[in-house]
Amino acid sequence: MSIVESVTVAPVVDEEEEARARKEKINRIAKWTLPSLVMILSILAWHFYVTLNNIPHYVLPGPLLVAQSVFEDWAILWPAMLTTSRLTLLALIFAVIGGVALAVAFTQSKWAEMSFFPYAVILQVTPVVAIAPLLQIYIDSAFVAALLCAWIVAFFPILSNTTIGLKSADHNLEDLFTIYGATRWQRLRYLSAPSALPFFLGGLKIAGGLALIGAVVAEFVIGRAGTGLGLASTLLEASYRFNFGRLYAALILISCMGVTIFAVTSILSHLMLRKWHESALKRD
């Protein structure tokens, strides 16, 4: 390449890089500003709809009343939110431990998979609303009963996704491990586990939301017996008292918890996959 050609090409490359960097910056800004703008517009539309139509607060409370209820009832909402958060987190932890352990057992032994997988499916398809009253009868602790309900809901996505991931290792690499005489532990650690990691993280995102749903449903069912647990029980009590400001405040806090769980699991997935997996690698 001559000196004239190199001088001509260099500015073009610089302009392309600047345009790409500008586009990435705009995308990063839009990623946060657009959802925030939609939320602000939705809250304003909610406020004006309630105000202009004189909607009674016991039919649809306005956003100002809900915000006021959050501050005034924080002494009630905060302990309830901690209880629901603890239920959800423990259920998710136990689901990860049990799901991963059972998935490993399934991939290491066909007999174990044939024996126990149908019962895992039965647990998944049985409505937790039907299980919660039975658990409340047989278990003295309302918290433990609700924890089991949330665990049942969150358990299957971890088990199913991890099992599929452990079975998705490249067959050519499996043959290579066989040639070099790798042990079962070496296959699991260096081949199956990395292949299963993206599947596991995908299941974790699903299980996080399901753990919260299971905890809320269990609190609803158990709360009907007069045993207050978390935000769902607070929401149920507020509906009995026609305190719709507190009801909507509890509902919004539950939604915020769900968004937080999804955000944390998404960040975890990105951090663990960003350097090597196709789903997280940046493309030009």
C-alpha cells in the first residue's frame, strides 16, 4: 500500500470507529432513559385518569396516595418485605442446591433419572395452591410450609435446564476425553459443567421469579388462616380493611422485588458468560 492510500484509508477507519462508539453510547443511554420515560408517562396517565374522573380511592387509588401509604405504613411494609425476601432467597438457594445435585445424579446414572424424574415433573405440575393447605396441616411452622411451597415452584427450572446443559457437551470433545482416559469427575468438571453453565443461568433467571411467585402464593393461602407472613399477607389484610393505598403499596413492592431478582440474576449471568459464551459476547 502506498503512502497516499494509507493516508486515505486511515480517516475512513477512524470515522467508522467513532460512529460505532457513538451508536453504542446512544444505545446505553436509551437502554435506561426509554424505560424510565415510559414509567413516568404511565404514572402521569394514572394520576390524571384518577384525578379527572374523580375515581374513589377504594376503586383505584392514585399514585400520590400509594406513595403516601408507602411512607406512612413503612413500619408495617418493611418487616413484611424482609419476610418475603427471606422466603424467596432461601427457596431459591435450596432450589439451586437440590436442582443441581439431582441434575448431576441424573446425568451420572440413568437409573436415578428414570426413578426420580417423573416425580419431579409431578411436583412441578401440581398447583402450589393445592399443596399449601396440606403443608400447613402437617407442618407446625407457617414459614417452613411457605418455604416448601416456594421451593417446589422454583426447583424444576433449575433441574430441567441443568440436566439439559450437562447433556449438551460436544460429542467430539467427549470422544477426546475418552481417548485420554478422563475420569467421570474430570468429564463433569472440565466438559459437562462449562457446557451446562449457560443453561443453568437461564434456569436461574426463571427460578428467581418463580420463587417469588411461590412465596407470594403460599403467603396468600397461609395468610387466610390468620397467620401473617409477608407482603402477600399484608396485601390480603389490606383488602379486607379496604385500605387500597396499602394494598397497592404492597403490590408495587412485590413487583420491585421481582425486578430486582431478575436484574441480579441477569448481571450474574453476564459476568459469568461475557468472556467466552456466544450469548454474551459483544458483536461489532
